[in-house]
Amino acid sequence: MEKFKSVDACVEPVLSVSGAAEGEHAKHRGLIADVPGPDGNTIKHIACPLKFSGCSAEYRWAGGALGRDSRATIRGLGFSEQEIEAFLTEGVFVNHD
């Protein structure tokens, strides 16, 4: 940024995801939200970038625990129970139904 200080150009640093999330712009705009996770702890999510004066976005739930619907999802793809059991044994996916 120092090299471009005297140049009339639109230049910004390339930030990592965590650097951008922790930056002043993200904080000022409220672009990171703490959302309740399946275990009761909060999880940081990208907040809705659209801001309205009359209402704010609600962040109620970050989603289910890892593997919560795995068996039903794999079954829905047409795999048999025998194939699903083999996948579980081989560690292809986790299941916490």
C-alpha cells in the first residue's frame, strides 16, 4: 500500500478470508454474525450483506451436527442399506442419526 500512496489508482490489499473477516470494514458493516450451533456454542457465519433500516436479519440456527442426516441423504441417492453399511464401515461418511 505504501508504494501506491502517491499514485491515483484504486488499489487494495488482497486479504485472507480471516483477515477480511477481522478487518475494520467487516466489523463496521456487521458482516460476521455469531449463529447458534447444534452444540449450543456459536459459530461465525457471513452475515446478510443487505442492510435495511426497518428490520435486521435473524440468525437462529447454524445447521445440524455433522452426519445428522447422512444415512437419509445417501439412501436418497439410491444406495441400498447394504451399501450404506459398507460406506460406514469404510469411513466414507459419518452418521449421527
